[in-house]
Amino acid sequence: MSQALDEIKIGGLGASRKRVEDNRFIRGKGNYTDDITLPGMLHMEILRSPLAHARIKSIDASKAWDIPGVHLVLTGEMMATRNLAWMPTLSYDTQAVLATDKVRFQGQEVACVIADDPYIAKDACEAIDVEYEPLPVIVNPEQAVAEGAPVIRDDKDSQRDNVIYDWEVGDAAGTDRAFAQADVISKLKLHYPRSHPSPIECCGSIADFNRATSKLTVYMTSQAPHIIRAAVAMVAELPEHMIRIISPDIGGGFGNKVPVYPGYVCSILASILLERPVKWIEDKSGNLISTGFARDVYLDGEMALRRDGKILGVRIHTDADHGAFFSDAQPSKFKIGLMHSAFAAYDVPAAHLTARGTYSNKAPGGVAYRCSFRVTEAMFFQERMIQAAADDLGMDQAQFRRMNFVRDEDFPHRTPFGFLLDSGQYAKCLDVGLKAIGYEDFRREQEEARKRGRLLGLGISTMTEPLGAGNSREYDILGIKMFDSADLKVHLTGKAILRTGAKSQGQGHETTWAQIVAHELGIPAEDITVEEGDTDTAPFGMGTYASRSTPVAGAAVAMVSRKIRAKARKLAAHLLEVSEEDVEWELGRFYIRSAPDRGVTIQECAMAAYSNMPDGMEPGLENTAYYDPPNLTWPFACYIVTVEVDKETGVWDVLKMVAVDDCGVRINPMIVEGQIMGGLTEAYAMANMQFITFDVDGNCVGSNYMDYLLPSAWETPGFELHSEVVTPCPHHPIGAKGIGECAAVGGPAAFVNAVMDALSGMGVRNIDMPLLPDRVWEAITYRRDVSGAPPVRSDD
Ligand code: MCN
Ligand code: CUM
């Protein structure tokens, strides 16, 4: 009779185990960067540029130096003497650490003051006199390429204009042929606005250089500590083994904490110069105005259609506004991230994408915010285009999707842009969603309501998303291949510590990684400590973004557990005095095949590894696994929203939202639901209320939480989640696919499609996000599209 453990009881795969990290978070016992105080620690504040584009004529810091309690004032000029005025970006560009020649966006770092406390430092920043000579300002790609536009990056010898790249992917000629055969060509043009992650905790660092040991320790808010260690080694020319990066608890990242920011670099240099710990904690407006923005992409596309609804081909052009420096954190091969994952869920025979990136006088960014490298823009545009195409054909929204989906029996499926999809049940997800929303009934209700002058709408968004870069053949950042790692040490009593190269910012890795070990080894999850974020103890890894932790580090956790199990099997054979071939495994226990009652637990094997190993066996029970995934994972999602739009005010309310997510095997169903709820909330915020843009002078409008609204439980509609569709990932050791970004990626189009559906027949093709009441009202009243592209209009 089997004596296997009950997997759910030990907190294994599929257990909705409570998040262990919450025990300290809800007690106020988290350990965030700002909670750390070191002996003799000083504080740094940053002086930011008030202008978007200006030549710096002079910087006079003498008054700041005179303020009691000030230890150091850093300027670009001083940074330059150490070759640190500029730093490399993750996209092979350069970025100013502190401005020397010009300021290139509002909020750019101009000087830093290090003082006894942050208040003195802030006052001293205000005592610095900077003389600026204003220059013409560029806030969009059209201005960037206009005749006579000022060259923003005149620091670069090779740069004669504001174009960063022209890039293309797909089959131009094949796509031309598809369009030649089309019965109908459907077109759409829109702007996906800048958006901003706005985690509760801003960015920050504490640099601590110890002259006696030559060791630099930096506590910081990084989603990818090992990448930061490599970057610091290169930028500051310090030996890598003398650098220790520690990311303690992180209060939300959402992509905001992937890039290298000037504040980190300045705090490090200040600590080296002063030989004291230097803390920098960014304030909210500093975070909103200067850190990694997302999106800001202009999308223009057309779709070739056969009369019966079959998609024949797609053409997309994107203009991406990258701000003053090209600092996207993305795989080096792809200039516009994974934008070419657009339409992956659909069987599109031919496709071609062209992309141009330009500089502007705006904070650098473009990629990071729950997006897996531009996938948010790709899926938003895809689903907006799908809706427009179905409307142009006069076809039902659900039927048009269903007939063009990649079918279950067609996997593996190669997309026209070259991605390989391995699994999915798209039509089934859609059917579950339609049933849950009550599709047919709603359509009838909508028609009835129309007759009485009420505007109801239904929006669908269906998509598959590439999560979990990479495989190392195709994915690297600055040449470093995108694999990941796990290190597992089983102590002699059978308890264990697991470390990975990922870094949780709220996703719950301390809970879920232990569940994978429990599944593989039968060690109860509560007996496993999970630790991440310290480069001196964690194995090398590429960090957490692109929802890559489960697909890559999570796979490494399974693989290292299997290595441990393989050794434990030898120990079991030794303890049971049989040969290894006669030993069988069930959860938590090895037993003799011919005598199942005779067995040893994994804990007994662990004890033997330290006390009773066979002759010649290396003692101990620990191992490390590096995992290079064969492919990305492709979760699928179907989001459906119904709304009512008020004609008089343009205000719209969500009536119901359903979400059907298939992310393969769920490690922790409760955490997965939390990820989806959070992502849908962000999607709703982007679609409805988050307004951040620029005026003609490059002033960042909306860099405060009066304009850039964070939804609370009060504004957020309820979401109905469905988990019945599970298509295991065929190449992942436990069949899991990523989930961390799906809802934020697929969600926005569902909301916008719903509002557009409510307005159908009014001659409105597009309203740019956020769908603020005045924009919706304008569309209804004047029967026209409403653009949200900067510069902001004077009536906004
Ligand atoms: N999970 C699971 N079963 C699956 C897939 C995932 O139980 N089949 C669990 C994982 O074990 C993990 C969580 O769900 O605990 C998210 O897993 P995964 O999809 O692998 O994503 P990552 O852990 O790599 O997280 C990154 C992703 C990104 S890129 C952004 S941006 C984002 C997001 O996660 N930022 C977040 N979700 C966030 N959630 C919080 N609370 N805070 C952030 O900053
Ligand atoms: Cu692009 S935001 Mo997440 O991948 O850290």
C-alpha cells in the first residue's frame, strides 16, 4: 500500500498555501531598503532639471558646500573626472549619470548632495545655482524627425538626427501578396500612451564601501541584482568579487526596478569618496518623473481579410518614443522588444513589422511595466485591430476570433514572425469566457438598451503571450545569456534552504518555490527557507522580469530537486541494503519495489548524507542547477468586459468582467489569482484613469497622484476568475507557464474594446487611453476619434 504523502497537506504543487512572506509584511516587519540603517550613514538627495532641454552654462555649488552638515556635492563635472558622467544602458546606448553639457528631459539628474540627513541634503540641493540656456523641445516622434529638429544626442559623434534605429521583421513580399488578394483591408492607428509602474516603494540604494576590505556592499531595490553587480563592475571598474549587491524586501517592482539609475551610481561613488555608507531614497515625484516609463508607442497597422472572415496578412508600423536615452532593458536581438509577438494566437499566414525608434526630451524608458518586452503594446494593438476588423466585416466579435485562432491540433505552430507556440486551447478559453459573461443574453440586452438610448458595450481580449525569456540561443542582455538558477542545500535533519537567481518583489517566491521542492522531494514546504537577492549567496541569475521566474528559475528549482533526489536514491539503496535499481520513489519516500513496506523517508536519506553514507560517496546533500529553457512559455488569456457609457458625461462603468487564464499547471492557485487580480486592476487603471503626458515645453504633466490615479478597492470593479482550462507547458519540468503579466498585458484592450463597442455606429474608430470622461464625451458629441498623443492639448 502506498505511503506517499498527501501533496496538498505538505504544501506541494496545487496547494493554495498562504504566503509565508506576508507573515512579516502584515506585521510591519518587512525589511525594505529604507528600513536599513548603517553606522555612520549619510544621506543623498538629487537636484533635478526643471527644463526639458537646455544647455548648462554654469553650475555654482558653493552655497551648498557652505551649509553645515553637507559632506559632498557631486556634479557632472566631478563625475567626468572619474569617467562616470555617462554610463552604458542595457540597450547599447549611453545615459547621463549627472548632466554635463545639456539637460535632455525634465527631471534629469543634475547634481547630488550628501549630508548628515536628507533634509539638509534637500535644502543644499536648492542652494545650487544652475544657469540654463533653453533649447527647442521635442515630445513626440513626428517632431523628432521634422526638418531642422534639434539633435538631442549631440554628445554622440555618430548621431546626426534623432533616429535610434530602423528595424523590421517578417516577410514583406509575402505580406504584399496577401494584401493583393484581400477582399477587405481594415486599418487602425493609435497611440499607446506612456504609463508608469508606480510601485508603493520608490527606488533607492545604500552604498557601503569599506576601504579596509576593499569591499563594496550595496543594498538596493533591484529586480536583477546579479545584472547590477556586473554593471557596477564595468561602470565603476571595481573587481566583481569585491561587489556585493543585496536586494532586501522590495515593495513592488513592476519593471520599474530593472534599469540602472543615476541615483544608484552616485550613491556608490559618494560612498567610495567619503568612505561612509550613503543612502539614497527617491521621493514619489522623482520616481514618477524620471524612472523607467513604459510604452509611448504609435501603432499603425492594416489587416488583409477575406470576405468570409479569414485573416490573410498583417502589416504593422511602430514609432517608439524612447525619451532622451535608449535604455530599454530587453533582449539585445530585438530593437522593439517582442512587439512581433502580436497576432501569435491567430493563424496569420503573412506578416511584416517595421519599427522606428526616436529620441525625445522625455525621461528614458519605453519598456518596463508588466510587459515582457513590449508585449503589452503588441497585444493591445492586436486586440484593438481584431475588433476593428470584425466590425469592418460585419462579423460577430467572438466568431471572428474563433475562426482565426490557432487550433488545438495545430501545435506546435510557427508564427509568421518566427515564434514557436507549443500548446494551448484558445477556443475553449473563449467559450468559457462567453458563457461566464452571458454573451448571447448581453447582446440582446445591449440592443434593447440602445433602443432606449442607453449605451452598453462588450469588449473581448484574447491573447497568448511570450513569457519567460529566454532560451539562450535567442535571448541575452548585453551578451549575457538568459538562463537562471537554483541552489538547494538539504540540512541533516531534512530541512532545507533554497536560493535562486530570481528576485521576488511581491510575487511570493518564498512561498511558491518551496512548493516545487515539496512536490519533487516530499519535504514539507514549511521546512524549506527560500532566499533571493544577495549576490554573495544566491547562484548567478538574470533576475525577475518578463514573468520569467517560474518558466526559468522555477524550472531550475525542479531540476535541482531532482538532482538531490538522485543522490538521495543512492543513500536510500545503501540504507535499505538493496541495489539502486530496486528502489522506487513515491512522494517523500523511497521503498523496495518487491517489499513496499520497507522504505526510508527523504529525511532519513538526508541524515544519512551526513552520518551514514556509503563508502566513497561525497558527504552532504546539496546541489545547484542552471536552467536554459528550450523555449518561451505561452500562457493564454481571455478577458471579457461589459460596460455602460453615460452619453451625457462620458463616464463609463464596468458592469462585469470575467477572466479565463490558462497558465498551465498552477503551483499556487491563490497566488496565481492574486497575480491576475493585480494585473486586471492595473489594466483598468491604464484604460481608465492614469494620465501622464507632456506639454509643448516638455513639462511632464501628471507626475503626481492627483492626475496619475492609483485605483483603490473603491474604484476597482470586481473580477470573476476562471481556472478550468489547464494546458501544461510541454517543455517545463512541472508544466507551468508564466502568469505575472498576463492580465496587465491583455486587460487594457478588453476595457477599451468594450467602450468602443458601446459607441459602435457613431463613426468613432479609436479613443486613446486613458479613456477619460472628457475624451469619451468628445467622441460621442463630435463623432470623431480622440488622440491622446503629446503634446497635451491646452483644453486637457
Ligand atoms: N505562479 C504559479 N503558477 C504558475 C505561474 C506562476 O503559482 N503557473 C506563481 C509563481 O510561483 C510566482 C507568481 O505566480 O509566485 C508569479 O510568477 P511568474 O509568472 O513566474 O512571474 P515572476 O515571478 O517572474 O514575476 C514577474 C512579474 C512581472 S515581470 C511583473 S512586472 C510583476 C508581476 O510579476 N510585478 C509584480 N507581478 C507582480 N506582483 C507583485 N505583487 N509585485 C510586482 O512588482
Ligand atoms: Cu516589463 S515589467 Mo516586468 O517584466 O518586470
